[in-house]
Amino acid sequence: MISLYLPGASWCHRLPARLKLILLAVVSMAVFPVQDFWILSALLALTLLAYSSLGKGGLQQVKALRPMGAMLAIIFLLHAVTGDWREGVVTIERLTALILLANLVTITTRMDDMMEAVMPLFAPLSWLGLSPRKPALAVTLVLRFAPVLLSVYSSLREAYQSRSGKRTSWRLMGPFMLQALAMADNVAEALTARGGAEGFGARDTSVLPVRN
Amino acid sequence: MAFFRKRQENAQASSFNPDADPYAVLENVGLEMTGHQVLQDISLKLSERRIGIVGLNGSGKSSLIRLLNGLRLPTSGDVRVFGADTKTVQRDLPRYVGFVFQNPDHQAIFPTVEEEIAFGLTQLGASKTEAVSGARVFLERHGCAHLGPKPFADLSEGQKQLICILAVLVMKPKLLVLDEPMSSLDGLATRRIQNLIAALDQRIIMISHDLSLLTSYDRVLWMEGGRLRMDGSPQDVLPAYEADISARADIPVDGDAF
Amino acid sequence: MNDRTLVQIAFYAALTAALGLLPKLAIPVAGGVPVTAQTLGIMLAGVMLGPVRGALAILLFLFLVALGAPLLAGGRGGLGVFQSPGAGFILAWPIGAFVAGLIMQKTASWRVLPAAALAATVGGIGVVYLFGIPGLAYLADMSLAKAATGSAVFIPGDAIKVVVAAVVAETVARGLPRALLSRS
């Protein structure tokens, strides 16, 4: 499964997922109004310390900031050019610390555990007569569809290239959608053929549990 | 609301009789889809253990077997499977009638083999851990333990179809309906799947364009233009079907005939 | 919610993910700003599925991102994304899909092409910037005007996506009308 999870057994990996999520929310809310350079510097240093305590390769995970580098630079420049550069520094410090803390939770929590931790949020679905199983099933379906979509697109691109010589075109999006939607219909039928998203009401004791 | 609905379903499910003989009865069945009459006037009593279905593309074979699993409901007439009207038990039918699709890529719902098998067990009320361990046991029993963690997309065509059939069998259906399961397989994989199916206790209804797969069956139905054209033993139906194809193939035609 | 609806919602969530992963679909726009096709997924979810299902599809996508799947363009993902300066834009996506779907329903008497173009413009650009710019201003501690200037570079790319979304909706309406759930 594609995931940002960094396998390991550090103290942060061992904390329960739900506790980590709550701590993150509390810290984020507390840090948001802070404008003091020294407090934020200390927070940033603590965060980096936490990363390095993850063990080998821990500190490398700070790379999560890289795709946001340009954006952070622009924000700093906008502050520096039109106002106070010190304000820019504080803003970047705060954003960086918050992003890194959130990322710390992500890389030390398996997707399964994260899912498990937030499942209670879906309990209200059953009041509406919907199965709380549905979000989990939907997540699995997305993970199954994404690679299939990419392969539908690449075979379509090949067919296009074989007759046009051109590599790709936005005009492929329409036919791509038609083919991909037909594929989704097949999956919907397959789901219904095996009892649908809700499953069968009662537990079937004649079949469960499976033993050798 | 949900509670009420569930109880109602259980009451309906109890009207199934897994030992019903014949296990499927179709009475004057018609099926219309998007203004098109796909099936008409079909009356059948099915009680044989092995039934084959033949017919040209578009003859209504696939629609006919979809009626048995509740994927389609008849627009006229009645379909009763294991004694229950499919209109009232539609949602519970897949528990008794397993369905194997022509293209394994269309059937697989989950990213990995293990999840694909485990799904059937969670459908029957297993918890997540029960289902995963159950799936492992089941795969091992069928000599596929090593395939469990693999992504479905990485399997060979034969392995894919094998997993699709196992994913249905894990639910222990009483009847297995197969829509040309061998059409994408090479010779060896076809023979292996054929042997697997032949050894099953379940009642089997299978569509096939490869007539040699049906010679040992108890009964063969020949569909044409949404109607039943011939119904009998494979020794009678298969040669007649083949002769009809040969006769028609040699007449010069325009594109409409395809 | 039946099986087909659930699968459709998952489908558009996966489509949005796939659009972010397709490097071939990145459009180089004036100013060298790399534009990915990801917001095309937002527009299509709303236009094709209607308000509620469209918004659910995008929420599902964001849920996966929050769980730690690196599905945002450039391989970003995880909770850090929701703390980043662009979080306002991302959180506006489900609302944008909702509004686009609503417009498709309200313009049911129009032809599909103009209706989808309007829906994608208002939902996919209007709503997203309406929430995104104040979000950026707030998170990055800058004035609204500055935040707006910083965001404007993405508008040409988004305009191209509106055209693509409208053409795709029209193609699907002709080729597979039942898939245009916002109109059925």
C-alpha cells in the first residue's frame, strides 16, 4: 500500500494513534497565536529532536517540507519586501514547526491504525441506516482504482500514439473517462454479486470461523 | 430504521430452501433493458448438477444467468431460486448463488489477494481479524498461500481467475454461476480451472464458447435472440449448435450480421 | 446509498488521486508555475456526481491524504498538508465540488457543455479561491491582497481545466449518459 509511513519501533511509533492525533490538535491550537521568536525556535528545535529520536533516517524525513519550499520562500519574500523580515521569519518558523509535527504523526502511524483511530467518528452513520463499514470499503476501493486508472490511461495513450504519432493529448480525457467509468460499473456489479457493501445481516455460523 | 430493515431481511432469508428441487424455476420470464427486449418467454426448471449454456454474443446468455444471482430482476414473469422469489430476496441471493465473471479484472474488488478472499468472510459477519486469518487458511488449503500478500494486478491470467473463483467459494454458495470463466485463459490454465470446477460439490451453471468443456455436463441450454432455442443433453444440443454456426458462417453477409 | 453510488464516489476520489500522479497531464503555464490536473478531479466530481456525492468523493480523497497516502500532486500527503499555507485551498475542494454539482442540477435545462463550464468555473475556481486566499492570508500572516497576488499565477491553468472538464462532461453525456449522475 502506498503510504508515507516510516517503519520503526520508536517511542513515537508506540504511542496510540488516537493520543497522537489529540496531542497534535492541542499543540497546533496552542502554537497558532504564538508570535515569539524564541518560543517558536525552541518548538522547532524540539520537533527536530523528535525526528532524530526516531532512529536511523529519522531526521531525513524532514524532506516532507521540500515540496512546500517554494511556497514558504514566496511567503517569506512577500513579508520581507513589503513589511518586516522578522515577521517573515516567525511565520515561516511557525508553519514549518506545525507541518513537521503533523508529518511526524503521519510517518509514525500505520494507515490501518490511523483508520482504526478515526473509526468512532463514523459511528453516527449507523443512525442514518448506513453501515460504518462503508468508509473503510470506500478507502480500499480508491486504492484499487487508482492504479487501474493509470493503466487505462496508458493503454489509451498507446492506442492514440499508434495512429497519430503524438504522445498525448487532452482530447484523450473524454474517451479515458468513458472506459474508466465502464470499468467502475463492472466493479459495482461485482460488489453486488457478492452481497453488496452492507454484507448480509446476520453472522453465518455454518461458514465461520474457517479452520483447516 | 436500520434495525427494522435488517430484521425484515432475515425473515425473508429464511424462506430459502437450500435443498429445493428444482433449485431454480423461471416462469414466462422477460427482461427489458434500456427499451430493448433482452430475454423473452423463458420457462425453465433447473435441477441438474452441471448445466452448460451456449449461444452467440448478444443472445441473452449473460442476462439469463444474472437473473439467478439477483444482478438482474425479471421485468415480467418470476424467477425462483432455492424456493425464494428473487424479487424479494435479491440482497441475500449472493449468499447462496456465487457468480464468477468473464473477466477477472472486473470481478476483483480489492488491491491484494488476501483482502479479496477475506471480503467474502466479512460479508458473512466475520470480524476483520477472523476474516484475514480465515482467508489465509483457505488459500493454504487450495495451495495458494504464497499468493496471499500479492497485489491482484501482478497475478497471471490463470491465477487471477483461480482467485476469483476461490473468492466466491469461500462463501460456500450452493450454486456457482460462471460467465465464460475460461475465455481469457491459455490451454493449460483452462484445463486446471476445468478440473477445479469439475471437483466441486456445488451445482454449476456455466456459459462457454468452448463446447468441449461442456460435453460431460448433464444438460445444455442453447440461447438465441433472447429465447431458448434448444434444451437437452450435450450429445443432442452441442452438435446441432455447431452445425448451425457452420451453416451460417458460409453465407455471404454485410456488417449487420455480426 | 447503493453499491453503485459507493463505487462511483470511490471512483472520483481515485480519479482525483490519479490526476495528481499523472506527470503527462501537468501543464506548463506562463510564469513557469507547474500546474497539475488535480483540481480537474474536483470539477469533474461535482459536475458528474452532483452536490452530495461529489463532495463525498473529494472528502474521501482528502481522508486518504490525511491517513498518510501521498496522493496530492508532487507526492504530498499526511496531516502536514492540512497545516501548510495552502490548506485553505485544499479544504475548499469538497465545497467546490458541492457547488459545482449544485449548479449542474440547477441548470438541468441547459445543454451539458455550458452548464458544466459554468459549474466548473464557479465551483472549481470561484469557491476554491474564495476560501483559499483568506486561508493563505491567515496561515501565512499576510494581507488578503498579497495572498491574492500570490495565488493569481494558478488561474490560467485552472481556466484550461474548466474547458477540459466541460468537454469531458459533454463526451460522457453522449457516450454513457447514465454516468452523468448529476442529471439523473
